[in-house]
Amino acid sequence: MEGCDASGRLDAVTVAEKLARRALAIRYEDLPEQAIKWAEIGFLDTVGVTLAGSHEPCVRILRDLPGVGKADGPCLTFDNGKRCDLLDAALINATASHALDYDDFASSIGGHPSVTLVPAILALGDTLDISGRQAICAYVAGFEAESRIGRAVNPHHYDKGWHPTATLGIFGTVIALSHLLGFDEHRAATAIAIATSMASGIKSNFGTMTKPLHIGHSVRNGMMATLLARGGFTANPESFEHKQGFLAAFQGDEAFDPSKLFKNWAEPLEIVEPGFGLKQFPCCGSTHTAINCMIELRKEHDLSPGEVRSVQVLVNPRRLPHTDNPDPLTGLEGKFSLPYLIARALVDGDVRLGHFDDQALSEPSVRAVMVRIATAAHDDMPANSENQFGSEVTVVLNDGRVFNRRIDHRLGRGPDHPMCDEELRQKFEDCAGRVCTSTQVELLFEKLRGLRGLHKISSISNIIAVDEPMQEIPAHQIN
């Protein structure tokens, strides 16, 4: 039995109501240390990549639209350190968070879990007194909700062409904000129901500016759905399972069992197991194990591009539709091109932010290697296997020698292969240092690594918004 819901009915019977009930029941005091730790890492990494992406062309063009970010308000926008209204800040910052495709990713949602949570939580934190502990709890609850929906609808949802970070992440946004606004189950379920009509994003736009725009609109729409519910807006509580609802529209004729969403709820929490992976490289997560294979082969055998006759890259077939691009022409397309990325790994021994400037795509040394690279589906890694992010790279040299490296499954730098503190710091400094002073970067790192101890998360925005000279402001005074 579900017990009485806020509307007085004996049972919470719809998907939205059950989801709201379970997600709102998550409390900070009950969270295991691993959940708190990884939530802090999620905030740290997302703030870093958002700052790094805040000056990308997609953010600038969005910012230039009439009315976007022009009205004064309390919420910081990372691109210029100024403040605007809540919805525009959500739109701008969330677009920036995904602009470089450098944000974390997770198998359950089939996309990027933190970018639909952190920009929304930080924006709301500029309008309300939200503590670090409250922010962490909201993050974990939102992570659980979007991941659980992902478990229930994927892989069909992903394979059909939807961009789950946007189409499913919107529900993480709604749950996180419902937590922070103190919603009861009925109001949170209404916000979820509103959001079913506002979810969008298709994979055909991967490799273009529209992909990060998916996230901007998802977070803005999730914010709007939540605020509308707070104001008394109505929606069909059966919007998920209705014959013309979310599941029928997004899944088509594919059978859906809502029990998958709630089975063993939070046992363990999704953020603990399987968790998420941090990106080492600023490109599509589907390419990372192959990149690692090539980097390891290059280092182990001291390979040089001139001695390589051919390279074969085998991956899970689910990774190929959006990464098998043999002739990328822009930096954004390069982020989704296995031939380009493997060539970069061979030529440079790494894949870095500067490799996605448009002019980098035409470098002769890289183009010469790309034509020797072939990609295909791996026979031992079928679409429904455990090796969702597995890869195998085989290098044949001009003298006939053959070298091979296989990684069965590695979801970025996650719980089974975590970044150490120094690696976390290095990535954050590389990202945040593109737009912030060294003092700002240090203060931000300190605050975010100790997020659970913050009295107000608005201290994050306050650091970013402070003008030069930063050195004159003691860290303890920015709170």
C-alpha cells in the first residue's frame, strides 16, 4: 500500500505520483558517504565545464537573442558574471554546461546526469537560502529520478533517436527543484506531469550547437514546469502512462513496464552504483575507451604516426551511429568522430580542448592518419551486452607488427577508476581557468570540494561574480 497522498486518495497510483513520493522521501541524513562524495564531485566538475563552455559560440549566439538574459534579476550567468532572471540563467548556464561535451555521463540515463541538475540548483540558490547539504540532497534525488526513468525506457528510447540527457533529464531537474522548494507529493507530481509536455531533444543534432541547446531548454523547461506547479498550474497526473502520454509518444509500440522504474528503489542509490563517469577528454563519452586504448598503445610501444599502416577500432554497435564520422569539418563534428579522435590520440598522445578549434580539424598530420582508421561494431560486444562502453583497437605497423588493446567497459573516470584529487584539480583548473583568475579558481575549488559545509550555495556565484582584483578579497569573506 502506498498510503494517503496529498489529495486525500488512499493510494498514489500514477507513475508521476509514485516517482514524486519516492524521490521526495530521500533525506540528507540517510545518504551514504559515497553518495555525498560523488555529489560534491558532480558539482565541482559541472561548474568547471560550465565556466569553460560559457564563452563558446553557441552561448554567445543564444545570449544575443532579444530578451534572453537582458532583464535584471538575482541569478548569475557564467558567461559574463552578470545577473538576470531565474529562467534565463537556467537556459544560459545549462547550455554552457554542455557546450564542450566535457561533462560527466552515466549508463542508466544514457547521457549526462549532472548538467540537468547543477545549473538549476545553483540558479535557485541565488534566489533562496539553500545550504550545501540541501543542494546535495536535491542533486541525489534528481539523479535517482532521471536515472530510474532511464532504466525503464532505455535502450529503446536511446536507440529510437531521443537525446536522454534532455528528454529524461528534465525530470531530474523537476525533482531536484521540488526538493528545494519544499513541495508535497501532489505538487511535485503535477510538476512532473507538466514536464512530460516539455521534454524534447533528438540525436540527429549531435555534433552541432543544437545539442547543448537541448540541455539549456531542458533545464529551463524543468524550472518552468516546477514554478508553474508552485503557482497552481494543472496537468494530467497520468501523463506518463496515458494512451497518448509520454511513454506512448516517446516509446511508440515498445512495451513499457513501470515496475522497472521502482524496483529496488534507491537500494543502492544510482549515484553510488553504477554511479557516473567524469570525462578525461572533451568529446563524446562513447569514444573514450577507444581513445584510452590508443593512448595506452602509443605509450607502451612508443608508436609514431609515420610507422602505422592501419588502425581498426571496434566498439559496441550502440556507439557507432553518432560517432562513425570519417570526415568531420568542424570542431563540434570532431567531438563525434572516432577517426579524428583516434588520430589525435596517436599524433598527440592526448585529446585536449584545443583540438576542437575548427582549424585543428584540417591539420595535415592528423588528416593523414584518419584515412588509415576503420571503425566497425565489435562481434563480442553486442548492443545488449554488458560492454556498453567497451572498445578494442588494433594497430598494424608498416613492418607487419600488430599491437592490440581492449577495454571491455569503462564509464569514464567513475567509482571503479576514479580521478585522484590532483586530477580533479587539474581538470577544474584547466576549465575554470579559461575565464576566472587563479584566485577565483582556488576559491571555487575549495568551496565545491567542501560543498556539504556551505551555509549558502550562493557563495559559488558570488566568487564567480566578483570583479578584479580578486587578491584583495580574503576567502573567508566570500560566503
